[in-house]
Amino acid sequence: MAANAIDQTRRMLSLVTYLRERPGARIGDVARAFGVTEDELISDLDVLPLCGTSFRGGDLLDIDTDGERIWWHNPDDVAEPLRLAADEATALLVAARAVATLPGLRESDRQALLRATAKLEAAAGDTAGASDRLSVTFESEGGVFAEVDRAISERRRLWMRYYSPTRDELTEREVDPIRLFAVGHTYMEAWCRLSEARRTFRLDRVAEIRILDAPAAPPELELRDLSEGLVQPSADDPEVVVEVGPGGRWVAEYYPHDSAEELTDGGLRITLRTPDPSSLRRLALRLGRDGRIVSPQGLADSARQVAREALAAYDGREHGREQGA
């Protein structure tokens, strides 16, 4: 039975093409062409009107027979080829051409992309002309991406100078790259030889990068599931409470949190967890009057101290400018 069903499916797929090219074909001729009896062909014709591009009436195959000939009344409607809108075709062409210029792109991938682009240009017709007037240029991140991609492909170690926003400094380190991925920004997951631990690096924070001769040998690690986002706090991470005013409600949208309680002034009291609470001092500076760290107390005190120092440094520069004037 399974074999018969498969044979019937294959036959009906061919039958659609056959009937499109032969309007009013005789039942006997079609049966002989497919090597089936006329009863088997009629059985196929009973099924075809239930097929189409959707279950809406106009999208189903309108095929019937008068007992002698077979008629397909809507072949042009149902079999109309998919067409891209002008903006869709333009976006695809611009993106494809930009990616094809990336340094470090494997030549086989570049050639495959160029072939696909040529087919898209042919299909787009006059629409493709608009894309010629647009271009995308990848900045330094594109070069970093190419180097990381090459290092992963060749299983080689990387040296880089990396900006750490939590410490506000550049560090030099060697890493064994594991994979590239994108969650808002483009990241590299790697085994860091400086910290001897798995780390995630944002490519736009790489100031300088170089592929080394040493082979990459990261330990066997289970890849993290990033379907829930890049930051996935653990229940064992320290708890931090932040209160924000109406202007700081965006924090609840960008930071995974355990709870967000409404405050009477329209703000929120947000409870979240992070493996590095000190990184939230920068959040406190960014919030300014729109928010503050409530607990733990030590973090709240250090955030206030950092804010005072930043304000004092700013006042000092302003005073120096006034004297220079």
C-alpha cells in the first residue's frame, strides 16, 4: 500500500505538468502515457481538485473531465511563479553583493553566492537596476569576522586586543575560537587562555586581531543554548535590586529579570540576577536620575562613588576650560 501511495503521488505531480501543457487531453491518451488504466487515472483526477497552493477555493486545482477529455480551468492562477516585490529584490541583491566582498570569505562560498546573485538579478529584471545605486560597506567588524571565521576553519589560535567595558580597559589575550553567532551583535565564543575559561567576545570590541601558528585546542564543551538570548542568569547568581523611574522602564525590556513591581511614580522595582554585579555600575551611570541600585548595599555604595567621581572629573574639565578661556 505504501509503495502504491508513493507511486500515485509521483504520478500526480507529473500529471499536473502534463495537463498544463495539453489542455483538453483525451483520457485514453493520458492513461496510456502514464501506464495506468483509465479507472486509475480517474481516481487521480478525483484527488487533484483537493490540491493547490492553499485551501482557499481560488488556490485549488480546478480540474474536471467530461468523460472523454480533461480540462484544467485555472492553470495560470495556481501555477503563477512566486515573484519578489521590488523592495525585497533590492534588499536581497544589496546584501548579497555586500557579503560577497567580505575579506576572508571562502572562495567556494563566494562563487556560490555570486551565482545565486546572478540568478536573482535575472529574475528581478528591471527591479535589479535600483540595487546598483545602493551599497553596503562593512566596517572593521567585517575584517574581524573574516579572521575568526578563518581561524575556526583552520583550527588555529587567535591573539587579540579586546576592550572590556566592565573594566574600561584594553586587554591582550590568546583564545581558541569555538564558534561565531549573532544575538543583536556578532559574537565569538572561545576558550580564553588568559582566564582559562569559556568567554564570549563581541566582535565590535576587538581592537586588533591576529591568527597564530599555534593550533586551537579548546576543551570539549557543551555548546550553550542561545534560543533564550545571550544573557541567561542562573538561580545561583547574586541578586540585585534596581529602582527606575518612568524614563528607565526600558531596563525591564533589555535585562532578564526575576520580577518587575510597579511603583507609585510610574517606575519599576526590578529584581535581577547577574554573575558580575559590578557590571551594573555602568547601568547606574547610564540611568542617572532615572534610576538607582538599591541592593546589595555594597554595590549601591560603589555605584554612588563612581557617579561622584565621574561628576567631579567632569566639573574639573569644565573648570579647566573656563580658565583657559
